[in-house]
Amino acid sequence: MLNRLLLFIAFTAAMFSVAAAQERQWSLDKGDDNAYLVFGVPDSDDVGFSMWCKVRSGEIEIFLPETDPALAPDQTISFKMAAGDATGEFKGKTSANEMSDTISLEAKLPDNDPIFAGLLEADRFRVKVGAEEIVIPLFDADIAGLLALCAKP
């Protein structure tokens, strides 16, 4: 009987973990000068990935809050992104993420980079930074909306 109770508790905890991980969702927001596409838990500091731009700038900035903890902050490094058939190698800047005690990555990409066409078609994408590879789902990600806001007139 005790074994069944422990099994039930373990199963419930595992299901709760899966449900908690699924709380992240994509949201597109536009201010006066900037547009943001964020994959995170609404109304919280939990962000798994974000993209933003100055409206009509032709350039999109990306932010990955947690990467390979073995990386050093304040370094320019190469990283890879893949979405569907599109792949690319990019340069980004690392920084210390004090909230998670790891290393974050920021980069700027032109809005016409082929990786964005891949993001439009794929259901997920991968980012490889150092030894870490992060897979991010694209369900309900309004990539087209962000691209339209970021495109030069």
C-alpha cells in the first residue's frame, strides 16, 4: 500500500512538472517604439527566449537568458540556430544572469536573415550555445507579426 502511495505521489509530481513547463507561451506586444515577442510565463519574470526590435528598424535582437554555465560573461561568441531547413551561425554577447546564476546571450540579426523564414515554417527551433542546446517550441509564436513590425518601411 505504501508503495502505491509513493508511486502516486511520484506520478503526480512528474505530471505537475510537465504542466509547469507548459505554462510558457508566446506573446507579442508593441509599445510606441519597440515590439516584443516573448516566450515565457505571463505576468512573471520567467522568460525562456525573447525577440524584440525598434519598430521599422530592420533589425531583431534576441535574448536567451540561460546558456552554457561554463561560458564567461562579457564575451563575443559564436552560436547556432536551426529552424526547419534554415540554419545559421551568429555572433552574440554573453552576460552574467544573476537571477539564475548562469550566462545569458544577446545578439542582433537582420530581419531578412533566412533563420526567420525557417521560424515561420517550423514548429520548434534549436539554439546551440557552447555545450548547451536549447529547443524552443513555436506553437502560437507570432513570428510574422514581429517581422511586420520590425521591417523597414
